[in-house]
Amino acid sequence: AAALLPRTLGRGGRAPPLGAWYPTSPDSCFLPRTPGFLHLGGLRTALYNYIFAKKHGGSFILRLEDTDQSRVVPGAAEGIEDMLEWAGIPPDESPRRGGPAAPYQQSRRLELYAKACDVLVEKGAAYRCFCTPQRLELLKKEALRSRQVPRYDNRCRHLTSKQVAEKLSQGSEWVIRFRLEGDAEPFNDLVYGWTSHEVANIEGDPVILKRDGFPTYHLANVVDDHHMEISHVLRGTEWLTSTSKHLLLYRAFGWDPPQFAHLPLLLNRDGTKLSKRQGDIFLERFARDGYLPEALLDIITTCGSGFTGNQGGRTLGDLISEFNIGRITTHSALLDLDKLPEFNRTHLVRRIEDERLRPKLVGELQALVEQVYGEQLMDRAVLEKDYVERILLLWKGHISLLKSLVSPNYSYLWVRPSVPREQLEVLSAEMDEIGRLVLGLMEGQATALTTKGLSQDLKGLQERLKGTKYSTMMKILRLALSGQQQGPGIAEMMVSLGPREVCGRIRKVLSS
């Protein structure tokens, strides 16, 4: 997951800022292997930091890491911000929005990292390493051959000043490595409690500045967190073992470190890791398929921890008020995406019922109808606001996605069918009588029909027929009204269309 950093320290009298997100760690969303930029794991980490920041009156800050230029994807930075805004958790400060700590793109902060390295080298806490990639590869192969964990042997740590100067004069390429010490202090993680990792015993000195002048994750984030006054770091649990290394960097600079909280993994329902190679975990896919952002926020928090309960249907405001970082457990969160349609159904109903939000849904459904049916629309009155709004209110709770209302099952709402009279006569010789009875029923109805009442009335009509079963009568009406053999209930269809439209379609069949 990506790393997010809330902070509580203010800058120059500003309100206390509380959140920074840098989504390009090695397991982050900035550079996916498949199309898409922000995935569910990144969204979850972003959300936790957003609600933590807002709960404490702070700011949510987006910081982009593009220090590995070989992995930069054009448009990724913009895509991340687009998806955060779509999800309803836009950053207060970011590359796009700017802010007092700008720039928020690490490729534009190289001078700051170079100066930080100079400080460490002067202190003796870091050194230039001249080992070639070929030598490092041999070290790795030898370790693997010996069934050991590959690690740098710290060879250049012991170079004298004279040897360093000589290599520099020869134009040898170099990187900067941080000198790991063997006395990493325990730290109190806000999720995992007291922990410590003696990284110097299992790792070689890490590279903090590469040959191309770009920093590694370890240096860049420590430096940026300090200069951006970050007080809390919330990031994925995969960074827990690296935190001792980062604390050593803070100590070497003489800086006070932030507090750390590592979030448990977000896994598939079967316990396997969410994979960015699956194209179905990126937010672009969910947005394209018509899922609501609040449904995604709801499901990824319901499957996790940090809140008063695991009930669904919560709004962003609910999440902010309920969140308590002390409630986050160390157990991985199992995400069941098969439940997402139900989550979406809940939040779609909420949007439909909200008079402030409903007009936007009306516009979206109008656009979908125009897009799907276009020239097939025999009567463009179906695009009128009142009709579309009525359809939304009638079918709320029946659909999981707004686009379901333009699926073939619901085409009768927008397009008048053309059904040959002969097709209905095959089903019953009483077709004309059925039509006349329904016309009489509908012409005597008020505009506001109810499904329950209409169902009872239709059963009463069937009793007046001589030899046509109720099921056959329903087939005839379904074909006459929709041209389909399957779909919603007849009473529901008739309520949706309204008395006037039902009568028009029945008369059309009778006169054909």
C-alpha cells in the first residue's frame, strides 16, 4: 500500500495540517503494470489518512514520488488526483493544488536531497560507494548460492579520504550509502505497539542517493517529512521493518521523528494479496462501471478496523466521526468484492432519496438513455426530468447500478416495442378482450398507481376471462408493453410507464 502522512504541526500560524500522502513506494499505485493509477489498496490508505486528518482538524496532503524515472507513466500524477477527487477525498495540498510546502513532486526536490546527503557525509553518517553494478550482482549471486539473504558487504564504508578523492579524480561513478548502526531503538507503533528491528545485523548499508542524483524512498521521505512538518506517518505494514532504518536516519540528522502507524494488509476474500496486475482493482474500472465512490469507501472500511463497528451504509461523515486509530487491529482486512453491488445499492438509494443529489442522477440517467438508445427513442418525452426522476424513485432499491436502468430488461422504459398482433393471438384467442379489460382498468385509474393495488386488480381481470390462465395473460401484457418475454413484474412495469403510456401501447397492439 502507499504511504500517507498526517501531521499536526502548523506552519506559520496556519491551521494544524494533518495529512500527506506519497503513493509511489515500491508497492504503490503511481506506476502500475496495467492501465490505471489508483487501486483499492492505495484508496484505503488514502482514506484512513484523510479521515484521520479531518478528524483532527488538519490538512490532507498528496506528495508524489517519481524518483524512479524508469517507472514513470505519463498522466499518472493527474490520474491519481482525478481519482481522489472522484472518491470525495481530494487533497488540500498537492502537485495540482499547490501549497506552502511546494513542490509536492519529488523529482523537483532533488537539490534538497543532495544537501541532506552532504550533511550526512560530513557527519560521517553516510559515505560514497563506488562498487559497480557488476560487483553487486556477483555479491547477490554468491549469497544466493550460499543460501543466504543478499546484502551489501559495506566494502566502501572503510575507504579512506585519500581513496575516495582518488576515485573521484578518476571519474568513478558513485552512490551515497547510509551507515547503519547496530543500536536501533524500539519505537511504539500506534497499531503494532512496541517493536524494533536490528536492521544493521541483517542488511548492508542502504543506498540513499542513486547514481542519477535521485534519492531512494528511505532518504526522500525522511527529508520531506521533516521539511513538511509531518507528525504522524500512516502507511502499509510492509514498511514496518524499515521504520527502524528511518529512525536511524532521523537520529543522524538530529531531527525528531514523527509517530508511526502501520496499517494491516488489504487482501482478497481468500487471503491472497490484491494484485495490481488484475485490472479490476483500479478505481478507473469501478468509476467506468458505474459504482459510486461512497460504496467503495464503505466496503473497504467495513472489512477493516478502526471504527465503532463493521456495519455498512456509512457516509464519509460517519467514518470521520467514528474513526479511532486505537481501534485498528493487526489482522489483515479481507475484502469481498462480491458484496460491492449491495453496498452500491444502499448508497444509490441514499442518493436518489436526497433531493440535493437526485438532480445529478437524473442528468446522468438522461445521458445514459441518450447514449444507449439514441435514435431508437420514438418519444423524447422519456428524457424529460419529471419522467426520469419518477423512474429513479420507483426503481430505487431494485437496482445496484444506475446503468442497469438502460439494460435490455428496462428498455421498455425508453423505447416503445413493436409487437405483431399475431404473436399475441397465438397465446390466447381472448387477446382483444384482455386488451379491452386492461384499457378499462387503466382509464379508470389515478396517475399515482401502486404495484400492490394493481396486482390485485389484474388478478380480478383474469377471473373475468373464459379460458385464459393468469400466467398467459401476464405473458401477453409483457409482450404488449415491452416486447420482451422476461423482465420486471407486470404491475411494476405498468406503474413505471403510467396509465397514459400503458393505454397507448395496448391500443397500438389492438389496432395493428
